[in-house]
Amino acid sequence: SAGAAATDDRGDEYEYPNSDDDDAGGEYREERDELGEGLRDAAGAVDPNAFLPIAVAGLTASIDAHAAAAASERSGRAVDASVKSVEGWTFVLFATARLVGKDEPSAAVGDAIFTVERLVTRVPVSNRTTELAVWTIGGLCKALSAVTEAEVLRAALGAVVTGLNSDDPSVSRGACVAAMRTCESCARILALPADRSSHSQNANDAVSAIARCYANGGPWAPPLATLRRGQEPMTTILCRGLARVAVAKSPGSDAEAACVELAGPAINAFRTASATLAAASGECAAAPSHDALVRALRAANALSRMAAECRVVAGALAEASAKSAGEKSSTPDHPDRSVPSVAAAAVADALLPAADDALRALAASAPVFSAAGVGVVANHPAVDRRIHDASEALEAVGSLLADVVAAPAFAARQCTGAALRLAVNAYASDPVRCHPLLDVVVAALASSGSIDASLNPELSSELGTIARAAMDAALDAYERAGLRHDDAARASMFKLTQASVRVGCASLTDLAERVASLAHESLGAGSSGESALSSLTFAADVLSAAAMLNPSRHAPRDAGVRGAVGMGKVDPGMGRLASNLARAAGGRGDLPGWASDAHEDAIRLADAFHVVLCERGAGVALVRAMLECANGLMPPGLVTDVSAALYAAWMAVGDGRMAEWLRGAVGGDRDGFPRDSTTKEQKEDFIGLLLFLHADASGHGDLGPSRLGKTGEKHDLRRFKRCLKAFCGGKKSGSGQ
């Protein structure tokens, strides 16, 4: 089979070919890749619209010649030659099909589809050729979406259904991808009932056949443990395509019903995977052995895969529910106006209980994997690196729950509230292992905006209570030292705290001082890598909290972020933390935006942070900790990220407040910070230059204008970084030198 990879924008590698299954596949993979690229270059140079008929004519002639050779009594050598000719021309069409767009004449696209269908359904060829042919259908899907002839779509889906029935997994996988892409491209047409569709009953029958294949467990496939990293199970690929057709149905009630029907097999498979993991881990606990551990690991892998598939159906259920709700709200006399969403009911009554089963199974398996050293000992002999382990399965379940709470269509206690309770209860039982579940609470906070602004006061109150319960569990685990020394778990706690602060969660008011202390302690640990970025981002938000939650009281007019100045002036080369902060300032990213100061909860929380930061010295302490990080406490390569965090805080609080904090942070004359020789005058000059309070300053030592670059723009992170680096020493100096 040919070596071309189709990488979907979802991140899954819908890879063609499975040449590892062929004796000579690996040997000629590179050559086939080069040949495919060469053919695409040639087609692009000629014009894909002109090249398509040439490829179709060549394939048609080779099929005719092969049929003639097979019908006659020619030698086996002649038949073999004709088979190779068919495969070669099929490869030509496969390699160039993706270049064909919607503007291609429908007659040429129709000829290509009819030829491929003939090849797949009526010509005896190798599995390799059939695989190429079904992948060609997927490549032509863009052009197919613009074709109006009913028989063309019928032929394409007929070839796909034939491929799904193959006993060769390479063929059936290619057919799954072709089915997905065809369903996605032609969803609106395929969603029409047979009596309203010009594309004939045959096309609807083909979609029904694909749906039956999915409901029956998908095509024949090797075990999930054999999938490579980045590959999705065939059932998940089919589910993606069928979900698009289901959501496209009208009216919205039909879309909901179709999505509920589609969700059934996915949820059942999810439950089965959980039960299998519970049984396998129980067996391994009772009679530990290498084989028992492998079975438990493979069960965790299957659970992870099925949780990801349930995310597909959860997204479809949310879209269909929103579509139905929109139709009801726009039609005052809608007959189903008072009928509750069946999609939301499916989530509450089936999907969330299945997620609960999964969390229980993962909790039961944790001692087994821990005792065996899985997840602790690198390169454990029982672990196949292709499979997803229990921690990845937990992340997948967490992502599923996060999707549920983030969907506005499910903003009701029976969905959002239940999902949050599942996540927080599981987290509280094991905060280190279950730290990914905090992302569920973060997603709920991000989707709700300000808690007071929620249209559902009952759910809003519960969300605040749940956020505080999660914080209490995290802080308790931190104090008991279990979470303190786990970078990922600590970062999840910081992210939850940031989200809770940003939305003005009133339940955190009495924790303001503890939160500031936590941020200071995290900086003082002198971490590196992802842990350092997490600590810096957390500290920047804490310093900004009072000003951002209530700018009318705590932020002067010169503060940059609210005025859309500040973080918008960040160049791409200033590091990931700076980019993330710029995205957050623009209302993007996975953290919620800052709550409006029109709400009492936000005002109370802002006042609490103002007292802690400005009256109890936490602002000075945090700024000093950031300066120490730039002065060698963190690796020198992180000085850019330290600069970005301090810069973000400056943009929030303005010149006066930041100057006050800096004066307290830099200390007195020749007191050893950042060097023994640094004078009080140099420190004052540093503050003026850093905040651009006097642009004509002559500077002292290494802080003169020549070191700060030619730019005279105040809100310039590059200038800010140069000044901070010159003062603290950056890569060349540490504290006390």
C-alpha cells in the first residue's frame, strides 16, 4: 500500500497506509511517499481539474485490460501485469484526489466515483488496491459535496459500505475514513429524509448501513492495543461522520433523537470498558502476574479510547440540544416548547452514570498499578508504549466531563451539577492522582463567566460551593505534603485557584491571604519547566486580582490591560508564557475572563486581595520573589517568562502601584540584592527605567539606554525584559554576586 499520511486537524492521524502489515511495506514506504508527492506536483502544475480525467481514463483502461486478461486464457504473467497496472493507476488517482476541489466539473468527479465503485465492488483485485480505492473516495469528498447527481453519491457510499465489510483491517480502516469524510462533507444532503432528498433512497440506505456497522461494533479490527499513538479506533472514526449527519437533521427534535440513538453504542462500549478494567484489576490484585497486569493495562487503554469516543457523541448531543432549544425559543407556539431536551436527558441518565463507573474502575485499579510500579518505574516491562495508561484514561474521562459542563445546552443541575460532583468527589478521594479532574471545575467556571451573572442562580450557587470544596481538598492535600511535591498536581491546583479568582468566586474571600502565600511559596521553590511557568502565571494573576476584579476602585487609568494596551504588544518570540498571557488578555485561552466589577462578589473578593497585597505586604513579597527568580532562583533561560509575568501584573495595576511594590522589593543601599555593590540610586533608576517613568534617564552601570535598545515605547515587553535582565543579571549573575 502507498505511503501517504492524511493528518486531520483534530490531531488524529488517519494514516494511510498500514504498510506494516505488508511484507514489503516498510521497504518501499519512502519511495511511495516520494512518488505520491511527485504526482501531486505534476497534477498541480497541469491543473488538478485537467489531471483528474487523465487519471480516470488511465484507470478505466487498465480495469478493462485486466478484465479482458482475466476472461481470456492468457498466461498468469499477463494477468499479474494487468493487476499491477490497475494498482498503479489507482495509486495515481489516490495520490491526486485530494487536490480536486468543488469547482471541478461534476461529470469528471462522477466518472472518478463510478470508476472507483466499479473497482471496489466488481473487479477482483488485491486488498492493497481496494484500500487505495476507498481512500480515493475520502480524497474526493470536497468535490463530492458539490455534485448534484444522485447516483454519484450513491456510488461513493456503495464503495464505502463494501470496504467496511472487508475482512482486511487496512481496507476497512480506509473505508471508515472515507465514510467519515463523506458524511462530514455531505451531511446536509445525507440528513434529509428519503422523501425529501434528490439523492435517492440508495444514499439513505448506505448511511443506514454505515450506522448499523457502527452499532454492531464497527468493522473487523485488530485489538485496540495494536493502535499506534495518534490513531483512533475505527468505531470512533465512523462515529465522527455519523455525528455530523445526525446533527444536520431537521427539525432539532429529529437531530436530538438521531444523536441519542448514535450515543447508545458509544456509552455501552464505555460501560463495558469500565467493567472490564474493574474485573482485570481485581484479578491482578488477587493473583498478581505479568499477564494479569498486561490485561489490566489493556483494559485501561480501552477505557481511554471509549471515553474519547463518548466525547464525540457528547459534542453531537450538545449541538443537537442547542439546535432544538433555538427552534423552540424562536417559535412562541412551538408544540414541543415545554418538552425537555432528550439529548440532555441522555447525558444525565446514561453518559454521566457511565463516567461514574469509569472513575470507580480507575480508582479500583490505582493500587494495582501503583504496586506494580506502573507510572512510577520508567520503561516498565509490562507497558506497551503504544497504549494509553490509567493516567491517560483518567484525563480522557476528565475531558469528557469538562465537555459536558462547558456546553451551554447542558447548563442544568442534572447535567452540569452532576458532572461537577462526580469530578470533585473523585478528586477529593485522591488529589494527586485525580488532579486532571480539576479541569472540569475550571471548564465550568470558564463557561459560566461571573457567578452572579449566571442565568441559573441555583446552579451558580452550587458551582461556587463546588469550587470551594475542590480548593479545600487541594489545600488539605498540599498541607499534608502529598500534592506539594507533584508538579502536575500543584499546577492543576494553581489553575483552579486562578479560575476561581478570575470569576470573582465569593467563596474564596476568606482565602485571599492563603492564596497569596501559596503563590509566594511556589515562586520561592525555584522550579523549572512547566512547573515554573505555572507558578509565574499564578503569581501574575494574584498580583493583578484586585485591579482586574474592581478596576474602578483599585486600578488607575494608566493600567494597560483593561484599556487593551499592555499585553497586546507582545511579539511571538517572547515565549509561551507571554503568548498565553496575551491570549488571556484578549479573552482567549482556557481560563475564564475576569469578572465584571458590577457584581458584589467580585467587589468583595477584589477588596480582600487589595488588603492582602497592599496593606499586608503580599504585593511586595511576590514582586521580590519574581525578581529573585530573574536573579538566578529559576534557570536563566526563564528570565523572559519572569519578565512576562511581572509585565502582566504591571499592566493590571499601573505605574504607581507597581513602583510602590518595586521600591519595597529591591531593598536598600548595598544590601546584597541583586549584587553587593548595587546602590540605592541604581535601584531607583532601575524602577524608573523599568516602568518608563523618566525616558531620558542617564542610567547607572549597565542600565543606560544603550542596553535597553533603541525603542522608546513604554509598553514594550522586549524593552521591559532587557531592563530586568540588566538589573538582575539574567544568565550571568545570581543573587549576592
